Amino acid sequence: MIRHHVIMVLNDDAKDMAQPIVDALLEWAPSCPEIRDYTVGIDLNLADNTGDVAVVGEFDSVEDYKAYATNEGHVKIITEMIAPNAASLMRVQTEF
């Protein structure tokens, strides 16, 4: 099993994009059959030095993760909503 983690820090002038990004990802996710489990949420501001949006996805295999990563709908959300508004983006894939 592959677990994919993403932490997004949005630009100061794009903090209002957190909810639309979450909504777009959650609306799109059911159309991607390679996803085993998918959680997206906005940081609760309970600590300092946090991101704004977090994504955790689970996949049965590396191939399923790669299909998700290159899925046309996913790439569109990244290109149109995330990339223009993110100050930084960290990704980690782990095996469990």
C-alpha cells in the first residue's frame, strides 16, 4: 500500500482558495478508480508553522499512485487552482 501526503501553504492573498481547492479535490476524487482512500482538509490553526491544506491518499500500488498523479482531472485542479495559489507544496509517498 502507498500513502501519499501533501501539505500546501497558500499565498497570503490566496488563503480564501483553501475551501475551493478542498471542494474540487473531493468532488473529483470519486472519478479516480485508483484511489483506495482520500482525505482532504483545511488546517485548524492549532499550532504555529503549519500548512493551509492537507491531502492524504491511499493506493494499492505504485502504479495506482502514478495513475492518480497523472489523472487528467487531478492535473487540471493542480494546474488551475493549486499551482497559481500555492507558496509551497510538500509531497511524501510512504509504503505501509
